[in-house]
Amino acid sequence: MAAKKKTPAKKPLRKKPAARKPARRRPVRHRPESLRLREASPGFTVNDINRSIAFYRDVLGFTVRETYEEKGVLLGVQLKAGKVDLWLSQDDWKQGRDRVKGVGCRIFFSTVQDVDTLARRIKAMGGKLLHEPETQSWGMRDIGVQDPDGFRMTIAMPAKKRK
């Protein structure tokens, strides 16, 4: 009887390795290392916390996330709009009742919502715009808003390209 020939085992098919993307160059880091933040949550000291809550909730559209009370007195609130937290605290008047607020400060908020629609809502709810919706040369369309204590905000969306 003739001996059986051994058939060589088939080699498994090898997949070609996927083409590697060129490695992204990491930015040169300053020494000592520079600060790298992931988010910001501004906080404002306000004259009348209930009036400010009403403005941010009813006029701008924030939601109340948490309130902070001491002995039944409302001292602070955490407001939320999308991924943004905003903190308000009632002024304790230790620095005087004539303390000016909001001077030289502007908070920039970005959104994907239509700022023209937001502007109409803000005005319909009794809010005042610092400026009507404008398309800026840097590619954003924005509105300016001021809260009851004088804190200024810009709410901006990417400008739509016009044909």
C-alpha cells in the first residue's frame, strides 16, 4: 500500500495591515507646563437672586439645577444650559450696597441654536438686547445680552454661508 502524502497545512490568509494614519504631532508644551482647562463655569454675585434666577430661567432659558439655602434664606443657585453651568450667589453686602457689578466682564456662550430665534424669544420675554443679531467677520452670528446686574454676555452660533 502506498503511503499517503501529507498535504501541507494551508496558511491562514493574512489581512493587509490597515494603512497607518500619520501620527499627530503633539504640541510643544511649555515648561513649566501651561494650564489646560476642559470647561468653565462662571459665577456672578447678584443684588437680587430671585430677580436674576427669573431672568436666566425665563428670559434666557437656563434651568435651575440646585439651590443653596441657609436657615431658609436662598443664597445661591446652579443654573444649567446645555453643557454650561452658571452660578449665582446673593450679595451679602459686606462690600457695600453701591458695589458695581459686571463692569469690564463679558461671557461668551456658543450655541448651535439660531440666535435670531433666541433674540426674538429674549425680547418677547422682556429681555433687552445690547445688539441685534449680527454676522461677524470671523464667521459667527451673535447677539449681546445684559442681565439685571449689568453682566454682559455674547451668545453666538456659526454663521450660515450665504450663496
